[in-house]
Amino acid sequence: MKHLNITITGKVQRVGFRMSTKAVADQLSVRGFIKNNADGSVYAEAEGDDFSLGEFLTWCAEGPEGAAVEHVVSEEGELKDFKNFEVFRRSGKING
């Protein structure tokens, strides 16, 4: 099990990126969260096995229709033992 901190830049807000990413995370059994950043990027923390996280990163590099991903930066972090994958606004949860 690994933990990744992921920042996605480009046209990634107002295109359904967070909700689409949650659906993909749920399919892959990836746990964590995703939220919009004030600078227009999207930030996610994700935990799972190597295969699932690899597929998750591949999804993040493409995103949903209407997105135009420019960069995906990921780095390993400390495991937080998330129970599911959640979607947050910049400040506060909108969906669990």
C-alpha cells in the first residue's frame, strides 16, 4: 500500500474532474480525496496498491472530456489509512 500526493494542472476545474476522478477511484479501490485549489489546479491524495495507483495516475493525466491536463506531479507521502475516496470543495466536503 502506497500514499501519493498529486497535483494536476491545466483546464481541470469546471469540467467534472473531481466527480469523474471519484468514480475512477471507486472502480480501482483507491482511497483518499480530491479538491480544487485556489490557483485553478486540482489536488488529490490517494492510497492503494501499485497497480491501482498507476491506473489512477494514468486517469489523472487524461481526465474527463472537456479537461486539458497540462501536468501531473505526484510524490509519495505518509499513509493516512483513508476509508473511502471523497470529493471536497476548496473549503469543506461536498460529497462522500
